[in-house]
Amino acid sequence: MPHFLNTEDADFEDRFRALLSLKREDAPDVAASVADIVQDVRTRGDAALIDLTRKYDRFEVTPATLALSKAEIDAAVAKVPAAERQALQVAAERIRAYHERQKPANESWTDRSGAMLGWRWTAVSAAGLYVPGGLATYPSSVLMNAIPAQVAGVERLVMCVPTPDGLANPLVLLAAKLSGIETIYRIGGAQAIAALAYGTETIAPVDKITGPGNAYVAAAKRHVFGRVGIDNIAGPSEILVIADGDNDPDWIALDLLSQAEHDQSAQAILITTDPTFAELVVDAINQYLQVLERRDIARASWESNGAVILVQNLGEAAALADDIAAEHLELCVANPESLAGNITHAGAIFLGPWTPEAIGDYVAGPNHVLPTARSARFSSGLGVLDFMKRTTITRMTPGALADIGPAAETLAAAESLQAHGLSVAARLRRLNE
């Protein structure tokens, strides 16, 4: 049974806090194993990748075949049905158009003292995209990770995707091609993250690693952070739907299940002011759980982590939404824009009943790589800026230094950093000669 809460219940606050702290992942402690794998790759390079690929993916590679050849990629891409190819092209075009608008502008100005100040944006030189392998993979995630990097201007963009038993997903390779990725390594797991971070004889290291993965991949990203940048440590999928009674309960049920079917640790929450509507949604969910292909996964997610919360008004709903800080937030109410204005924390917001979260996963345009586990309180979804860095620019004139230099001297002395103060004072003395 999912969790049923009502803001009027005396124990609501305690139960709501318990819901927020619900442990939805029971990942094994893989840190030690990952540390060993990373060290092995750092020490033995290609040889470690070859051994680990044989062990985990049951596939033989050599240094010369770590990367898929152009002929292999072209042959796989040619197998993609026309309808899927067209759909992926639509998605790529829309994602690119959206992210083009995120490109930041360089700025510079001269302040009242005569100092020129500003900043400039530049892309990281190289980025590595990790993609889970096998036939059950996600080409949409390739687009969502690679296109922002390409728009940012990353010069070298490579991808790692495991190919268990030598099998590669043609749609994933097509997504890579549409995203401008030319180099695709057929390696996965923590060893792929280590290779991207530290490099091997064949694989050059990158500056930033993005993309989803299992517990080992997540632990490896934690391990190499600092050596390289990473996007985030993704947790289980989440959806929060705030809906009034003027909705189709089937639609809302399917929206909730669209995330529950991802994995057993996913979480789907409905907040509504209408108890009768809540019952209809739950009934619809139970019906769909009889027929969905991934019904066992969705049922486990819904029964363990799902929740229905009854509120007295949409003001209460907005306050709860900010506490939950969900990865995906659907506002299926009469005036969603107004409600959205009262909510600060969410990874992505979907306005109105005609905007299912699933459209955002594929073709809407905004990125679907989003903060989970309440991290939307302090972080954003993946975007162009994740592949860029800001460099500040300062230029003093003699007059500007004369104007503000004495304050720098004073602060340097207060911090007992004599050379700091002297470096300014030496220039000021020259001005007074």
C-alpha cells in the first residue's frame, strides 16, 4: 500500500518527515571495490580495461578495438527503423534549440575608479559521457548529455558504453552521431569512469564526466571528483503531481506510473485537495498495474515509496512541494502558472494537464538530467553551463589602483599577509615618485 497522509491528521508532520527521509535505495557498499578498480586502471591502463571488460561484459577487446570503428557505428545506425530515427531527430533538434538559448554572454565594464572588470565564459576542453549498456539503454539520455556539451563548445566529446556480449544498441549509437560524438569506447562500469578521469595508453583523460549509471558508476564518479568535474550523483526517479479534482484520473495515474516504472526505488507522489479524486487515481493505478509490461517494478515502487497527500488548499500544496523539492513536478490545476510562482524548489516544472512529465523526458527541449533526493533545493538540471567555466577579468589603471589600493593594503595588514600589502604598496610608491 502506498502512504496516505492528510494535513489535518494530528500525526501528519511526523509522517511527512518520515516520508521525506524514506530510504529508497539499498545499494551495497561498493566504495572499496570501486577504489580497487580505479587503482587497477590507473596502474595497468588498457590491460585493466581489457581484463575487466572480459570479466563483466563477457567480451574480448584489444587496445585497437576499445573504440567502435566508424564502420561498426554506421552498420549499427543503419539498423534503426525510420520512425525511431525520425523521432530521435525531432528530439535532438528541440533539445539543441532549447540549449542554444542557455549560452551565457561575456561581460566587461569600467567602474567609477577606472578599473575594467568583467568575466568570460569558455568551455571545458574535453568531456566524457557515460551511458549504461546492453539493449535496455536510453538514447534520450545521450542527447540530453551530449548536446549541451556540444552547444557549449566542448572540443573533444567522447562516450563510454558497455556492450555486454558484444551487443551495442543501434539507437544509442545514432543518438551519439546526432550529438556530434565521434569516439565511442565499448567499456563500462567503474573502469570506464577511471579511464575517463585518469586516461590510459589509448584513452585520453577528460575534464568533466556526465551521465547516469549503476551504484558502481556513481561510486566511481564520487571517487574521481576533484580530479575531474562531474554532473551529479543521480538517485532514483521522482515525480510529484499536484492536481485538483478537474482532471482525468487515468491521466494522473499514468503520469505517476511513468516514474514508478523506472525502478523499484522510484517515488511517485500525488497531492490533491479532493479526496474522491484521490481514490479514483489510486483505483486507476491499481488497474494499470495489472497490465503494464513493467508492472512488477512499478508496483514495488508504488507500494513501497508512493504517497497520496490530501491538503486543504493549494497554498498547503505549494509549501509541501518546496519541502519535497521533487525531481519532476506536475501542476495539474486551473492556474498552474500562479501556483508555480509560489514554489521555489523543483528540478523541472510541467504546467497544466496537457504537459505530462514524459514529454520532458524526450522531446520538449529542457534537459531531463535533473536533481533528485531533494537536491533541487540547491542544484539545477544539466545544461550548457555545466560544460563551461567563468573566468573573471580585472585590469587596473594607475588611477584605479591609487583609488582602491590603500584599502587592499589595510586588509592585507589585517590578515597578516605582508607580501600582499607590499605588492600593492610598491606600485603606489611609484605613483608618488
